Amino acid sequence: MDTILILDFGSQYTQLLGRRIRETGVYTEILPGDAPVDAGTLRDVKGIVLSGSPWSVYEDGAPAPDATVYTCGLPVLGVCYGIQRMTQDFGGSVRTLREREYGRKVVELIARDPLFEGFGSSFTSWMSHGDSIERPAEGFEVIGLSDGGIPAALRNREKRFWGVQFHPEVTHCERGIDILRNFAIGICRARPEWTMARYVDEAKARMRERVGASPVLMLISGGVDSTVAAALTLSALPRENVNLMYVDTGLMRKDETVEVMRTLHSLGAEHVRRVDAEAEFLASLAGVSEPEEKRRIIGDAFIRVQQREVERLGIPDAFLVQGTLYTDLVESGKGVGKKAHVIKSHHNVRSPLIEEKRAKGLVVEPLDRLYKDEVRVLGRLLGLPESVVARHPFPGPGLGVRVLGEVTREKCDILRDADAVYISELRSRGLYDLIWQAFCVLLPVRSVGVAGDVRKYGWVAALRAVASSDGMTADVYPFETRDLLGISAAITNRVPAIGRVVYDISSKPPATIEWE
């Protein structure tokens, strides 16, 4: 199958590059940026993309591609760090900008080029970089400029190299998908042969080959990811070999347990082991406020419970199946290669006990190359109901990272009630399906207020609602003022412990969607 090879230098957006190119129907593979490249690697490859990076090309230890990338004769597209890398490698110069280029920037096209086939004279790009090309390398010419005459797009016609200083893979970039399509299909002549149905077939085959006749254990959270992973596992393996387990951590949303069990039974999973571990999780979290420590504790507690239950089931060598997504791996610094930075640790990725099982080859993650929107497509393909597939994301650590500061049963109950009111209000106002993710956060402060004629200190709830397509970038959902006022009033009226409601207006980046 025709393939575009992406070399990952540690960018948070690398897999998003693959995701966007796959949207055009062209298959992508991702390798570490400095991986050896030979004839075997390049089999079926029609073009190469060099990703962005948190590194600067002039830093000691900055990653660089195998020299074969530049001599193999295939078209190459450098994105952000990628074009800076090519510039440096071919004798040009890169410098630090006085002011970082970030966010939406207009790019003026000053030359016609197949990379921008069908474009007018300008478009709005998405920038995220602190370095810029000071002097293009010999043979390279600037074909696009951003504000102040800063190079935004370059080409080398003879070598068939292109580069853009912005990120066409991010949805905020106007016509970014057209740029990637022009490269993959127009320039590289790759045939669009990749589909989600093909991914399903390949994922099932990989799972059967990996697991064989061994038993597998899957921890179910009730969220979209674990439910889709369970559906895929049940369709790939003999059902008698699949052990589903739901751990009630006490950190779940209101009425979560009832909904989870109903969903699992709808999948035809007759034997689901439900474990009540609320007391254990809350005891482990007592006195702990630091977010990364809470995530570690929750991850370790999951594995302890799992190991204990595995012993009871008599399947000590069972494979652990997880609904880990690529975004989880990326934010935890587990992207392809060794140059990725940690944004936040996901309990199912960086927990020491998970790492131990991973080192033994006992962790199976059939969704680890997918983004949330792709998982939803996969879920529909597997026949899951829309009520499950379209549900807003819920973090693996649950309310443990939505109760800021120390986690207690009282705080969880308050947050559960507030969040339930919030989601109910969104549904009744016809807003739920317009929002990628919405939830409440309980802040570790109390604020003065008045209840009747009595002075009262109540907890502060923060509302979060974002619009996104993949979870890697997100914009604040633009509520009408009347909706925010109505939602706030509903929460303070129905949850007496909440005395004040605020709305988080931060985008991602620079913030993340979750607060911790």
C-alpha cells in the first residue's frame, strides 16, 4: 500500500500529521526522526515528512534524520522544525525570533507551487515556533511569507524538497488538509487506499498474533476509549478468553456504574467482574495534592486491584488490554522516538507497574495509533450505539484529577452532583452534541456568598467546555451569556455546597483540556 513516511522529532503534533494525511486516504507510518532509513524502510513509501520538535536545530543533541532521507530521491516535506532541520543540514542558518510566532498568522504566497495548488494569494496558517530561517540554504527559495517578511514556506525544485514554518496538520490552519493532500497525492502520487475498515482488520490480526490463545484482561472505565477497545477485543478473540473487569474507584461520574454495566451487557459481555475499590483508592489518595503524584497513585492502585483479581481468577499470565490513545502516549512523553516531552502523565501509560507489565510484553493497546475522532468512527463501525460513541471524554483517573488538591469522598460527591447538573443543562439546551468535551472542576478554595440572609462560604466550581476534532488542539466553546447564567444558577441552586461558578476560557494550547 502506498505510504507516506513521517519521521518524528518529538513534536506534540506528529501523530496528528499522520491522522490528517490518513484523512486524504493515504496510509502513513511514523518512525523516530533519527531512525536508520534503508531500502526496506522505504518499501512502498512515496514521500517523507519531517515533523516539528521541541528542540532547536542549533542545540547540542538536536535530532537529525538519516542522510538517506536526502539522497533517496523521494519528495520531502519539512514541517516547522523539519524545514529548519533541512535548512541547517544544507548550509542555511536558523535564528531565534525576538518574538515567538504563535497562533493564527496570515501567509502571503509569493510564487505558484503545487504544494499550494488551488490556493489564492494568501491564507491563515497556525504557527507555534520560536526559531526562524534567517538565510535559506543554497537551492532553496522562499515561496511564502508571514508578517514582517518572515519565511513561512520554502522549496527546492531540483531536490523536490518543500518546507512550511507553520503546522498544516492543526485544524486551526486554513486549508491545511489541502496542503497535505497536495503533497501526498499531488506531489508524491500516493494512491488513497487506507480506510478505517482496513485498520479494523489489521488491528484484529495483530491482536490475534500477539495474544494467541492466552487469556486477556481488560479494565473498563465506561468511557468511549475503553468501550471501543472492549468491542474490538471481543470481536477479535474468543469470548471465553476475554475477561472484562470494571473497577469502581469512587472517582466516577454520577450513576456511572449503572451505565457501564448496561453498556457492557449490550456488547454481549455476559461475564463482567465488578470490583468495589472506592475505599482503597480514596485511602491511597488521602493527603495527596500534587497532580502527577495523584495520577501515579491511581495508576498503581488500578494495577494492584487488577493483580489481586487476576490471582482470584487464576490467570496470572493474562495480557492486559487498554484503551490507550495516541494522545495519551504523546502527552505522557511516550510518542515515537526518545525526543518527546512530558505534558502530563496518563495513569495507564507512565505508572511504574504499567511500565513493568509493558516491559514484559503483556500490555496490548489496540487504539494506540488513533485519535478520539477516529475512535468514534471505529466504534460506529463496530456497531456501538451513538449514546456510547458520542459521549464526552472522561479521564482515566476520573474525578481524581477534577478535584483539585486533596481528594475526599465529600468533594467527589459535591463534584458529581455539580457535573451531573451541568451535563443535564447542556442536554436540555441542545448544546451537548455541539461540544467536544464539557465537565466541572472543583477548585481547592472556598468563596464567600449569601444563602438567604446568611453569610456562607461555598466551594468554587469551574466549568470547562471546548470545541475540538481530535483533542490535540481545542477552542473554548462560545456559550451565549444567557446559557452560562442559566447553568450557573442551576448548579448553585441544586448543589448547596457550591457557592460560586466560573468559566474557563483557555484554549489548548497553551492550556490542556483537563486542569490536571
